[in-house]
Amino acid sequence: MAVRLRLTRVGKKKQPTYRIVAADSRAPRDGRYLEIVGTYDPRREPSAVTVDNDKAVQWLRNGALPSERVRKLLEISGAWEAFEASKAAK
């Protein structure tokens, strides 16, 4: 089972907010997920990103692949740097 960190859309019509989730790569976009890692609200100014860095780094260490957008959000939150540092410490 390949795990991906990706966005799941929630919210009303024309008012999207997203969850950053760890999900099976075969699951549909808004389908079943394994764990919620954070949230992303693009409608705020500036955009609001909330990520549980410990959970994100743990999933990345276990081999989860982030989507392009999630990788950018992880870089903003600092989780990507923490993952790179833990990878270099091995």
C-alpha cells in the first residue's frame, strides 16, 4: 500500500478548505484516509496553514510521498526541514 500525503476538500460550495491527510494512493480524493495531519485554508489573507509537524515527519519517515502542493505547505510550516534534518541525522 503506497501512502500519500495529499489534500482532501471540505467546506461548502465555492468556499473550499482542505485537510492534509495521509491516504492510500488508490483512494479517491475525498475518500477514506488514514490520519489527518493538518489543515489549509486558502481563502484567508494570508492563507492559513496548520500542520502537526510531528505527525507529518513520522509519515514521511515511514515512506509517505507528499503531493506537490502538500510539499510546499510542509515547507511553509517547517515540517519538511525537520524531515530533512532527521534524514541527515541517520
